[in-house]
Amino acid sequence: KTDFKDDEVLLQGEAKGGMSVFSNPADMMNLQLMEPAQSYSGLGNFSKAELDKALAGKQAGVGVHVAEDRQYISGRSVPKDLETLFQLVYLTQTNINKDVKSMASIVNQMQTVLANKSLNHQLVYRDSVESTKYGHNPIYLMPEVEDIQKFDYDRTLQMLKQLYADGGQFTYTLIGNFDEQQARELIEQYIASLPAGTAVKAKDIRTYFRGEKINHFEKKMETPQAQTTMIWFSDKLPYTLENSVLLNAASEVLTRIYLRTIREEESAAYSVSAGGGVDSNGDKPIFTLTAQAPTNPDKQQIAQELMLKYLNEATQQIAEDDLAPVKEIMLKQAQDNARENGHWMSVLTEWTAEGVDLQTDYEQTVKALTPEKVRQFLAEFVAVGNRAEIVMMPEK
């Protein structure tokens, strides 16, 4: 229970399983459309349109997310509509109602977008980045327009039921402004009564590239622009608070260096940034560092060379002047986050799922950062040797 926002309650359930439960290639399109299938279906005795009408005036909603080895159900409401939130969770896990008309509408919209995918250079580029990063695994790629024909609505609802029907496998987290006695009664009524079933088995199905991957290509575009993305990853690091903080600090320091040099001093990019993340959807955590720069085509080569140059320099030395402001921002952000329900949801679910506490010693860990610690982290990270380079140039 929190007092951060008077009008917000968040609820999330999480369980192991996810996409990894389904190994039949024929289910690929069904996997990709599981979330829209839930979103555009009805619940209980309601069609999608009837459900929207019944919820008019209510501020409560629920959705699902299916990751590689786990599935989530999450929602939010205002305090007065807390029971509606619990009802929606219960029905989503027990009684999704097929709505052919509503689903046909979203499938038609997707067909239109996919039919024109090749004309949208941003979509083509995003697909190329994901394809390179994950070794052409179709799970991570936008489908082609002809793939939509392989979507089986009945089978997709069956798959959703397989993942969500067993309430006993889920860990539920409730955060926000709620009355504790009312919440307890709603949990007893709508969560405790969820049917238990057979737990599904999760596998690690991630297919990250290995070694060095170079993907340079040209694309016809009305407004010529080059795009450069570099991805480094390491699966050699334990998932700890300190490593998470080091990755965040390293990416923020790199962004500062890139902005100062590549964009401002060299005018070689419209913008440039670096970002880090931890993928814990599998047997071991994978830490990724991604740098991106949209550029004038004439400046692409310069930007690309400088991105590598300054990364390599950062593995040799990091200036206190670059780290100090980053630490200041991280500490300020931590204070702001501590008053956000969404932040606590991610902290608590990471703790229950991975056993990693990203909160308790966060500020002390940030304060203890030194240029040498960040430099050493980056050096070890890059030394693993997994680097992808994806460049899109306009067709000449």
C-alpha cells in the first residue's frame, strides 16, 4: 500500500512458461498474435464491444504480455474500481470469449501495415536490427503479409488458456492506494478461486548472435538518412545490483561522450545515444549495450568510426568529469522513482522472479562508483567479443 498517487492501483501476475512452452513452428503466427488476441477478444458473456460498453465510466483495464520464458497479466484501476480490476483479471485467466468480428478488424489492419512494410524504411531497419541481434529467429521479427494467413484464432486462445489457466503458478503483486481489508476480500474472492492446474515447463529459447556480425544494406527512401546501430552483449556476468548499476552508468557515460564529440564537436550525427539492459528471460542473464545514431548519409562512416573509437577509449580511461554528473542524475532519479508505483512494481517482480534486490542498496552502490570501476566493467564487457553492427544507407 502506498500514498504516492491517490487514484492509482497496479496489479501484476507473473509465471514461468511463456513462448518457450510452444515448439511447433506452425504456432509462430499464433505466438506473435497472442497479446492482440487477448486485447481484441471479449470476456465471459461479453463480446469485445459489449465489454467496452459495460466498462464505460469505469477506470480499470487488464492486459497480458507473453515473453520468452514467462507470462504476465497486469492491470491498473482507480481505488473505487478495484473490484472491477480483480474481475477482469479473473475473467482473463478463466474465460476469454472469442470475438471473430473484433479480431478480424485488427488482423485486417495488420495486413495493411505489413503489405506496405517494405515501403517504410524505419520498419525495415527495426526488423534488420532484431534479425541480426537474434540470429534471424522469426519470434522477434515482424511477420510478412502472407504469414497472417497462418493465424489460427481458436488455437491462439487455446495457447493463452494453457499459459494463464493455472492461477497457482502466478505470483501476484498489488501496489497503490487501496483499502487493505477490501483488497484481502477481493484476493480471496477472485485470486484464491482461480483454478489450479499443471505447471508448464519453461525453456531458454533466446537465440542471440555470437561473435561479430556485420549487416550493411541499402534501402530506397524519400528522405535520405543513414542509420547505425551497434550492439554488444555479455552472458558472462552474474545478475547483481552492482552489475546492473555499472551497466546503466557505463551507458550514460558513453551517451555523454558521444553527444559531446560525435554530435557537437564533429556534427556527425543528428542524435546519438547508448543504452543498457538486462535480459533475464532464460537460464542466465544477458547484459546488452546498444549505441544508435541517425546521420546524414555523408557522415555515416565518420559517426560509425567515432562510436567505436570512443567506446574503445572508455575501456582504457573514463574521466571523473563524465562520471560525476551521471551519478548525480542516477541518484536524483532514484529519489523520484521511490515515489512511483510502477518503479516498485518492477523492483518487487524482479525480486520475486530473479531473487535480485535492485532497490535496497541502490544509492550506496551508485555513490561507490568510480571511473576505474566503470572502465573495468566496460573493458570486460567488450572483451567477451559479441558485437553486431547494423547500418542502413539510402539507395544510390
